[in-house]
Amino acid sequence: MKKTLIVATRDGSLALAQTGIVVSSLRNLCPDLDIRIKKITSEGDKDRRTTLWELKSTGFFTSKLEEALLASEADIAVHSFKDLPTAIREGLTIAAVLDRRYPEDCLVSAAPIKSIDELPKGAKAGTSSLRRTVQLKRLRGDLQCVPIRGNVTTRLKKLEQGDFDAIVLARAGLERLNLADKISIIFDPLQFIPAPAQGALAVQIRDDDTETKEIISKLDDKEACITTTAERLVFAALGCGCHAPAGVFAKISGSQITISACLSDPEGKKFVQSTLTGPVADYDTLARTLADKLRRKDNL
């Protein structure tokens, strides 16, 4: 008898594309699985007006999927890992982290440009993130950073309509929607630091579901798991909320891991950044040390 896996996903083009990556990988590994998709509308999909940094709760895009797991209405949930709060909900666990090919932020401009310096003076830049706003203003202090909500397609349409001169998006979303040709500039993640776990997919399950855990763990990318865990450890140690003006990026080279992080006040007046490199095996210690270093620099 075939095992049935019910996969919870947000009902949006990017979420479905990302779920498709997981489902395709599962079918290649376990062709006998009967996989069914359960589409769920998150609070973030319902509320397209509130700017993300004004939200009072965490799990804006993930809690409804987690509730479906806990109620046994789904066996696994596929998330953009950056959307998951650093404190994993009791009774649930991350069984696999995968497909972290594109962790960077990128700029999509209304007019062809090769550098952010080519944007018009006082250009209007759309972003839903305080982290991106602060870093944009450090690159170009004259830019007008204006909140923008909606899915990737909606944001691109607003750009095309002339509402903005440029918008900042996660590269992974454009790549997965086959919209990479829209990208004007890809930021260096060591200089324009992404959100922790940006670009990675996380597959969440019930902690006591050992049969599903055995299946899903086959998808886990060890390097992606280590780097995203290190980033989330820094974020958790800083005590940041999901939408705080802080970024973390980790990269493995051979036996070494380099972790870079930045922290700012909402206005970008007090911006600090640090980097540490050490053995991959010590990533957790390095992450906590880096967070302490940032706090000391920021006098927190």
C-alpha cells in the first residue's frame, strides 16, 4: 500500500513553485509515494496592506501551515525558511533544508541599469523590509524607500506602472518563478546582507512522526542546513524580531565557515557589522560569539 503524504503550502505562485521543488525531489527519491497538495491561505496573504515591520505577531506567513500540521490535516509543510520564527513551534521540527542556490537580494529597475549609482537622484525604491531599507540608504542616502506589499508579480506590476523607480526582492523568488531576466543588480551578500536563511526551503513535520521524518530527511542539504542554522542562531541570540533591521549570511569554504551580520536601529543611524571565520564544526559557538560582538558594538 502506498504511503500518502499531504503537503501544506501557501496558495500563491511562488509558494506553489517552491512546493513543486520539494514534491519533485520526493518523487524522484520515493516514486511510490502518493503526494497530495493542501493549499492554505496565510495571514500574510490575507493582509496585503500592513507593512511587515508594523506586525505585532510572528509567523505571519507560516502559522496557518503549522496549525494544519499540528491538527494532522497535513504531514509536511513547505516554507520559505526566512519566514519561520527562530523559535520553532512546540511539537514541530524542521526535517530538511534544501535548494539554497540563491540567498542574495537583488534590485529590479524600471530602466536598464548596471549599478545602483545609475538610479535617478531621489529615486523611489520599493521594499517591504527595514533591513533592506537601511542597507539601501547606506548605498544611496538620497533614495526614497517606500513600503511595498503583495506577491512578486504584484510588485513587478507596480514597478511597470511607474509607482517605483526600482524594487528590491529576494533573488530566489525571481529565479523560481522564471523571472530572473527582470533582475538589474544582484547584491553581494557579504556587503548587502540578506535575512537569515533567505533563499532556503524548509520542510517542517510533526516531531513525533518518525516515518515521515525518515522520508523527508533524505532531502536535507547538509551545507544549507548548517549555514541557515548558524544564521538563525545569530538572529536568535540578538533577540531580534522577524522584521528587525538585521541581516545574517553564512558561507562554507572547505572546512571553514564565514558568518557576517549587521544590526541597525530602524532609522539606520546606528549601523554595525561584523564577520567571523572559523571551523565549520564550531558554527554554533561562532554564531553566538558574533552576536555578542555585534551587541557590544551597538552598546546593547
